[in-house]
Amino acid sequence: MPKPGFPSESIGPNEGRVSRRALLGTGWCGFLLSIVGPAVANIRFLFPNVVYEGPTLLKVGRPEDYAPGTIAFLEEQRLFIIRDPEGFRALSAICTHLRCTTGPFVPPDAEWKAPHSRCPCHGSVFAKDGRVLQGPAPRPLDFYRVSLAPDGRLVVDTATVVGKGDVLKV
């Protein structure tokens, strides 16, 4: 007759226990994972995620390609070529807030009395001299050095930030 509170069948000596072989197998798997995980992280460290920037010297056409008094928007190069009576200027089209590409300059309207460029991301508005007309951009747009290549084309150096008074006279 079985004792109260105990099952009627007896449990064998090895039932419910983990075998030595299973324990060693699990231990080895854990050990190998503890080695492989950090090894993968170390190997990944050797190959960082690098964003390669394009060339800093951009040939943007000949002076006669730009009519006097115009602001040309070069979306691929993310810049504006401004040709006014003084000469040529290159203005960055990269918003100083979060580096979005601003839109082309549009004519004056009811809100803004001068040509302006609006950033589509957060609404910053810039004047053609780079000034911030409306935030959240923290500073004006950059002007880049413009020069004339030996082949007669305009070259913009996006690595050299200059003042808005730096003009290429042709």
C-alpha cells in the first residue's frame, strides 16, 4: 500500500537527472558562445562604419552657363552658384540645423520680401547672403571658395569656407 502524499510508482535512480554527457555538452556550448561573442565584436571593430565623403573640388560649369543676376541650385552638389554684378559666389545648400538639403531660392512673396531658400526638414529660411531669416538653424549657410580652372570652368572648393565677401570676378 502506498504511503499518503507519495506517488505509487517509484522513480528510478536516473530519472529527472541530467546526464554527465549532457552537462558537459551544455557547458562546452556556453564556453564557446562566451568566446565567439566577444570575438565577433572585436572583428567588427576592425571594420568601422565609415561614411566616405565625395570630392571637395567640384567643377560646376563655365561662367557663361550662369546668367547675370541668377542663383543656380545644384542639388546633387548641395550648393548654390550666385552670379551677381560683383562676380561668382558658392553658397552651401546644407542647412546648419540638421544638415538637410535646403530647397532652391524662390522669389519674394507676402511673407519674405527677398529671395529665400527654405529647409524642408524643420522650416529654417535663409537669405541669399546665407543669413538665417527663420530658425531653428543656429548659424548662417557657409560660402565656399570659387576659382577658375585652367580649362575655363568654375571650381568650387567645399573644404574651404570663406566669407560672403569672397567673390570670383570674371
